[in-house]
Amino acid sequence: MRTYEDSYRHKGLRKQLVELLRTKGITDERVLAAINNIPRHYFLDSAFDKVAYEDRAFPIEADQTISQPYTVAYQTQLLDLRTFEKVLEIGTGSGYQSMVLAEMQVQVFTIERQKKLFEVHKKFELRKRYPGIKYFYGDGYEGLPTYGPFDKVIVTAAAPYIPPKLIEQLKPGGKMVIPVGAGDIQRMKRLTKKSDGSVQEELFENFSFVPMLDGKNG
Ligand code: SAH
């Protein structure tokens, strides 16, 4: 069961989380403000209420996870977002990352491959606060060809390789932030598509995501 009440205690815990993220190297104030504005405990069963503002990943429905706040902040910061950009997210999961993006005044398109998560999320209370987010049930390896090209792409599952269709759907000058690796640990990469179509790659820290799987489920 979930409860939707944002108390002073929750707000205080959230401020502490934001300060922790600052000490861990998150400097983009818009990212920190987004995290400060979103009641993360709404995304978890009320049994987890006390730990919702620890910097940890948590289990959600269908054996999936809500990413660790540091990971969400880190990927969002690497996206280098500008207002009104079109952003494609692979792996809606709990919807937390999508709402962080929406707080940053960008147009969010998000894809989830698990039918159950996609359906459960439709009833989520916080969705009303972000009516602009567009949710899709589908396979992230395919992207969203009819809605692209995108300024930014964020992949929130471990990709064994860089999906070529996601590169195709990036605008020239566009960026993709993606954890790449087939094992337990992945390397965060930022790819920038040049105007001649070539791709420049930057390497960042290691992370551990649930795998990006093939095809739809459900
Ligand atoms: N962004 C999420 C993180 C969820 S974990 C959040 O903020 O909570 C990763 C999610 O990616 C899972 O929900 C998983 O089902 C989904 N996923 C895995 N492979 C996928 C694919 N090929 N296409 C779309 N979603 C996928």
C-alpha cells in the first residue's frame, strides 16, 4: 500500500538527501531542486517510508527497482538539459526519473517494456502533477521513431551495447547518457552525435543497473 502525504518530516529528510547529493558531487542546482520537489516516498510501499530518502535503490513491482537518487541525479546532470528539449527515457520503472526530468521543464517521452509496470503506473497519484509526460509501452531498443528525433536520450537500464536506433533518433548535437556493460557493473557513457553523424564518447563512473532486456513483456 502507498500513502500520499508529504509531511514536514518528509520535506526535512529530502533536504538532507539533497545536501548529501551535493557532497557526492552533484552541482547542477536545477537537478537538486527537482529532487527537493518530488516526494520520493510516494513511489514506494508505505512499509519503506522511513528509508525513502536514503541514497539507495529500492524494489518496486515486477522485480524492478527505483534507481538510487545519486544515480538519477548523476545521469540527469550529464544530460546537460535546456528548457523545452525533447528527451527520451528508456525504462520508465517507477516513473521517478521521468518526473525529475519533467521538473526541469523538458518534454519527456518514456518507454517501459513491462506491461505490468506500465499498467500499475497509470494509476499513480503523482502523474497528475506532470501532465506533459508521454508514457509508452514498448521496447526501448526500438526507441520512438515517430516522435523523434530527440535532443537527449537517457537509458536507465544496463545496455549490453549501444542501441543503434537510439543513436539514429538523436538530433545532430544531441546527447545520450547510457550505462554500458553486460555484467554486474556498467560504465556510464555520454555520447554526442556530431553534425556529420559521427559519435563522440566520454566515459564516467561505474554503476550497477538492472539489465536492458530484449522485446516487450506482457
Ligand atoms: N528510470 C527508472 C529506473 C527503473 S529500472 C526509475 O526512475 O525508477 C529499469 C527499467 O527499465 C525497468 O523498469 C525495466 O523493466 C526497464 N527496461 C528494461 N529493458 C527495457 C527495454 N528494452 N525497453 C524499455 N524498458 C526496459
